[in-house]
Amino acid sequence: MPDPVSSIRNLGPASDAVYARAGITTADQLRDLGPDAAYAKLLQSGGKPHFIGYYAMVMGLQGRPWNDCQGDEKKALRVRFDAIKAGILDNAHDKGRSELEAALDRIGVIER
């Protein structure tokens, strides 16, 4: 039986369900996709963006504790996270909305 996503360091049992909704059901699938593609799939499936969750997963895939990410490495991961989030959420959820609705959505005034 393949190892679940939660077998990766820093990812708990709740991760299994979240990643499964994105079609990622095993640790090997997550490793094969890599952190950025896997996180993009997670967001595309309706997962909420959370920077700590992203970098904890990246650190876990490297076999490192989640709080090992600091300084310039953390800043670089933030840039990657923001790019993933912008590419998925800003484009997918703003379709069919007015500019005002899209802007209100981005700042959290209305729901996606």
C-alpha cells in the first residue's frame, strides 16, 4: 500500500483529505509533482492559500522541520507562493466579475 501524503514530514492527517480533493493521494504523487505544481493543484481544487502550509510542505519534502525555513530562503518561497496564488486565484475566480467585484474579492470583502 502506498504511503499517504501525511507520511511526509510536517503534513498531518488533515493533509490527506485536502490533497485528495486535488487528486493527490500518495506521498509519491506529491513528490513527483513537486511542491509548486502540487500546491497549484491544491488551490485549483478549492483549497485556501496559506503561506505556512505551503512552506511547511516544501520543507517536509526536503525532510526538514517546518520552522527551518528562515531569512532569504523564506523570502524566496514567499515569492513562489505569491506567484502560484496569483496565477491560480486571480485568474480563475475573477472571470465573469466586474472589476469592482474582483477587487473586493481580492481584499476579502466578498467571497470567492
